Amino acid sequence: MHTPHIIRDFDEAITALRGEVLAMAGKARHNLERAIRALLERNSELANAVIADDDEVDEHERHIDQLGMEILVRFHPMASDLRLVVSSMKISMNLERISDHATSIAKRARKMSGSHELHETTLIEPLYTMADHLLRDAISAYSDHNAVLGASLHARDKELDRLHKDANATYGARIEQGNGRSQDYLHLILVVRSLERVGDLAVNIGEDAVFLEAARDLRHASKRDLE
């Protein structure tokens, strides 16, 4: 039988922690969407807005760290409560890195905004869609306590890896052709690498959601467990 915590402030602190993580996740995902839109639309103003807003994500991470440490020190949570605090703090680190990748993409979008449109830029769209879906579902796995959804991300990330490899091959071939746009193609290579990393970070968040619900760390699971 579950016994409620005697100290009412504990539940309020846990609610605040979860809310802060979800707010940070929404902001990081929004930054990524705008960064890709800035690239596809060659919109330097939108790129600048993404770069400026990264500080807000960093502030979320600092607040989550502070709140998490305060909960650990004041309330000494155990079992599922401890896993929630630890998972939330780890997830915030991954979200901060995702926002950093969004900022990197925005900076490359800004550099490319004055150039003529490259047809091959459209190869970015399916990679972004896949990365965004992984991130969306990773956040849902945490928010909805859905360990099954969290565990499913690892296999789905393989498709993003394939798209990344294909786009890299295309952009690399264009650079070898020497058509005067090598720098822009290099920017696109680094953009697709950022999107591939976003997928990896989303998988990490999914693994933390599994740990939160099932007390099982997928980073040390066997290959069979992940299939």
C-alpha cells in the first residue's frame, strides 16, 4: 500500500520538477523546429531568434539542477521518487544538448541565408521529421510514464542513421564535383550530423524514461533486450 509523503512540499517540488522538464523539452523542440525552418526558408532573422533563445533553455537546465539537488538534500527520496529526480536531471542535460544542436543548425542557416537555394537542402526534411518524432515520443515516454514507448526508440533510430548516411553521401559527392558551393554542402553535412545526434539524445531520454518506470538501465542492456 502506497503511503503519501508526510511533507506536502515534497509533492509540490516533484510536480514543479516535472513541469520544468516538460517546459524545457517544449522549448528545445521548438528551437529545433525553427532552426530547420530558418534553413529551409533561408531566414536569417528566424535563425537569430533561435540563437538568442538558447539562453532560456540553459536557464531551465540550471533551475532543474537546483531543484533536483534541493529535493535530494531536503527530502531524501527513495525508490521511484529517487529515480524520478535522477532521470529528470539527466533528461535536462540531454535537452540542453539538443538545444545546442538547434543553435548550431541556426548558425549554419544564417551563413547560408544569403546564398542561392540548393535543391539538395530538401534532403534535410525527412531527417528532421524522423528526429522530431523521436524527440516527441521520448518526451511523451517521460511525461506519460510509458516505458514501452521509451524502449521502442532505439530500433527506430536506425532509420535516422540510414537517412544520415545517405544524405552525407550525396553532399560529399557534390563537394567532390567542385561546383563552387562546397562550403554550403559542408554546412549541410554538419546539419545532418546534428540531426543524427538529436536522434541519439532522444534515445537517451527514452532510456531514462524506461529507467524511471522499470528500474532498468538500457545503456547496459543486452542487444536482445533492445530488439
